[in-house]
Amino acid sequence: MNFSDAFGDEDYFKLCREEAEFGFSEIARVVTRLLSKRGNTALRCLEIGSGPGLLLGLLQTRFPNCRFEGIEPVDSGFGKTEAPLAIIAARANLAIYRCGYEAFAPTTPYDLVFSVNVFEHVASWREYLTRTHQWLAPGGTSVILCPNYAFPWEPHFRIPITLNKPLTRRLFAHAIDRYERDRDYAGLWASLNFVKKREVLSYARAQGLSLYSDDTIMRRMFQRLFTDPEFAERQRSLAGIAKLFYRFGLTRLLEVPGLRLVAPFMAFNLTKT
């Protein structure tokens, strides 16, 4: 099923397609594993932060026997998502709940809950972990993919992080304001919670949550620099060095205990036993 005609803005479609294809490669792998584990019994899946709905549309098309639903607040701040979300939801028969995850109250549990580059925007990532765990059916999984702010680089604005969020804001206020203004992303900087991998692991351990960190995600992120030219262009400030590290096999160092805590990207699997 082709969803390109749902977007009136070609540049916005290219950006959404790039992110959706990355998310699809990660989430489809999990769906396939869960289906195999459960004897191909249909799964009920929920995406938190569906944006224009392209990832959900691709997943529903690939796995028609599963049920995919999404959460996307009405006042998300990104008006350009509204038109494509309505079209894709209707075309792929998706249930989209127009609220924040904090106000969402599912009536039945989910086999899979997932978010791609959303976890770093929620007001309380600790509450997010607790709630998504509650929504899972026994044996269900919550998948979280997002940047790690222990690495001193902010990937949305493509600026270095200087000690913390307030100081970084003071040093790069002009660049941050210009980025939000030029792209109509008002409030983007304010939404960032600067979540760190060590903090997530420590919280999960303290709460007794069964959370696994997939540290091989960085291999796939580096490979993406070679296969996704649009992504490489967006991250061009670091892409050249990253490609060099990858060619020499130095990226495996980010899987070494200690160093993996500062890897630029995180992938978590939260399971309900």
C-alpha cells in the first residue's frame, strides 16, 4: 500500500519515510519474533507518538492479521501531521487515539507497545516505563528507541551538549530558535528531557522491571549512514567520522561495558513476565 499521496509536502514525506523505514526495520523484527513465539496468533500492538501514521500504515500492511493502534495528541505542536494521519488511518483502518499517553486508558492489554524517537520527548520517562509495563499482556514487550543524552550531541538540533540542557540552551539559543522557527517546530527544545541510558537502567532495576538493553542497535545505526543518504545528510556533522569508525570496526567499542552507557542511541525491550 502506497501512502506517499497522503503528504502534500514532498520534503516532509521524505523525512517521514526515512524515519518510518528505520522504525519498520526494528519493529517488524520484534513482531515477527512475537508471532513465531505465539504460534502466529494475531497480536495487538500500540505505537506511542504516531506522528503522521506512516510507520503504523507500513506495519499494518506487512502484518494484516495483527491489530495496530496509535496514540497521537491533538496538540502535538506539529500541524503538518494532521492531514496525512487522517488519510493513512482511514486507508489502513488504524485506530488512532488523540490524547497523550498519560490520559490513555486501554480496556484490554497489548502484546506490543513501541515508540520510535518519542521517549526523549515525554515529560516523565519514568512514568512512561511504568504505564507501558501496566498495559502489556503477560509475555508482552514494550520497545523503546531513542537518543541517549549521555552522549554529548543533540541530534534534533545537531549541536554539542555542554554539561547540561540549561547551559546548552544559553550557548546555542540563536541556533535553537532559528531551527524551531524555520521548520515550524515550536516547543521542540522544551520537550526534550535529556534522558540517559544509565538512569533508565537504574530505574528499571530499582522498580524490578524486566528491561533489556539491545546494545547491537549501534551497529545498525552506523550501517544506516551508508544505506540512508537522507539520514546521513541530516547527521553530516558526525557522519564522516562515524563512517570511518565503522570501516575500522571501532564502533564495536560502544558495546563494551562502560562505553555502551554513552552510546549515542538506545534500544530497550521492557517485558512483562
